[in-house]
Amino acid sequence: MIVVLKSSSTNEELEKIIAAVKDYGYTAEVVKGKSKTIIGAVGDQKEKQQHMNLLGQLPGVEAVVPIMQPHKLGSREFRNDDSEFKVGNTTVGGKSLTLIAGPCSIESEDQILDIAKSVKESGATILRGGAFKPRTSPYTFQGLGEEGLILLRKAGDESKLPIVTEVLDVKDLDLVCKYADMIQIGARNCQNYALLKAVGKTKKPVLLKRGMSTTINEFLLCAEYLLAEGNMSVALCERGIRTFETATRNTFDINAIPVLKEKTHLPIIGDPAHGTGYWQYVAPIAYAAIAAGADGLALEVHNKPEIALSDGGQSLKPKKFAEMVSKARVIANAIGKKI
């Protein structure tokens, strides 16, 4: 349910309403808008109607309304305005287009430092890089682990870019949080509910990628696991789904962007690298994602993709990345975004 406060409500009344919400067994999330303050009361209590009536009688309460969507905190019912949040020195959501760029895997110090410098010069706002890699085959490169995190942190500090990297397992979460500004939950872990709960508790910003066979409604409920732990700094990433088509690695679901924008206030990021699997298709799909309303892009950039240890075939060279950003800026400006 949503508790809507009167514009004249005091801080003391707000605190008493929050206390009542918690006493009834709900979690309370406060959102202060331009004209209204609301409290999201989330929980599955049998006496919900009775609680709604009691909360409606408290001083400072204007109305209490139910949230009809199964994804409560992420729904437009809970928050109609698009949400945005800080990641280091940049903002995800809002009028600026987020550009997440970097290699699939951190391979060496020279590699990540060179790429970080080049993507920053071209307009990237967040540096990405994998230290723990979920690979289809157990015999392929699995990442450098903590050594990779140290190198990624160094590259982020030198380029003055916040960093995002993937966590695969709850046991690695504290280690990843030590270095990262934003945590990525990959497609294979999209419905790993134990991991989602643990990451939600950290309150670190999260980039949640859609699972390969995850429906949009399931995807929104995956995000709800993070939000329900009190972490409202979540961006959803469309990265392609598995279909019958074999011409590309995945099928980038361009439909998902406007559908998600209609259903949720959370920022939406497009990942055309994983969505296509081939570098020559990355730029066209990136442009389409921006035009469809995406709040940002996640792109793989490698200075020598022909010898990359993972995903070289879908990685842009720094020069190609710069060219793509230049053209993307025109599209972004046309729909009221800026790079």
C-alpha cells in the first residue's frame, strides 16, 4: 500500500506514521517528491484492509491506497516520476545518458588502464570490467579475481570514473563491495534470489541484467528482491534474450525498453554487445535503444579484441566506440537526453 502524506504534514507526523507502518509488520520506504511525500508499506499481512483504515486516520495522512502491481516498490504506482541515483561522481537516470564502457574481462594492468583512459576521453561515465567471469565452459578464462578488482579500482581512480563489476556468489560479495562503486548481477544470476537479497542489503547501486529466458514481469520481480531490502538504487539492463534465432548471439528485445519504462520508474540500460554478440551490430542497436527511451548503454570496449580472453567478437575498438558515441549524442539530444 501507499500512504500519501498531506503537504502540511510535519516531520514528527512522518516519523509516527513510519513507526505505525513498521508496527503493523510492513517495511517502510519513504519517497519525497516535488509536491508530495509518500510511504511505501510493503508486506503480505492478512489484516491489510484494517491496517489501511487505521493508517488513514493518523494525523498527517491524506490517503492510503493499495498497490495493485506484484512489483510494489518498482511500480509506477509507487513512484510515477523516473528515479535517478548517484554512482560515484555520476548520476544514473534523469536527463543524462549513462555510458558504461570497458572490457568484458580485466586481463592486465596495461590493458585496463589504456581502455579506461580512452573510454573516458570519448564520453564514458562508468568503467566496467569483469574480475569474476561466469563462462559457459569451465575451461575458459574465469577472471583474475581480487587482482582484477585491484586493477579495475586503480583504472577507475586514474580515469576518475566510478566502476561497476559483477558478483557471482554471496561469498565474494564483501570483496566486491570493497572495490566497486556499483555491483552488476549478470543474466545467469538474475533469479538467484539469495544473491539478490544479499546484494540488496549492501545498499550499493546495482546493475541488474535480464535473464536469458526471463519475462519482463519476472524481471521486475527480480528487481523487487533488491528494492524490498531497502536498496532503491537499481538500474535494469536489457541484454538480449534467447530465441530460436541463431544469426546473432541473442535477440535484443527493443520492445522491453518502452514496456519497462511504462511499468517501472527504475532507469533502463541497453546492452547491445551481449544483445547481438557481433561488434558490427552494436552501434545500430545502441542507437535504437536510445531512440526507444533507454537511460543508458552498457558496451564492451577492448584495445585488441582479436586477442581478448573473452567476448572479443562483440567488443568495439576505442576508435569505433568514439565514433558511436559521437552519433549517439545526436540521437540523445533529439529525445531530450545528453551525453
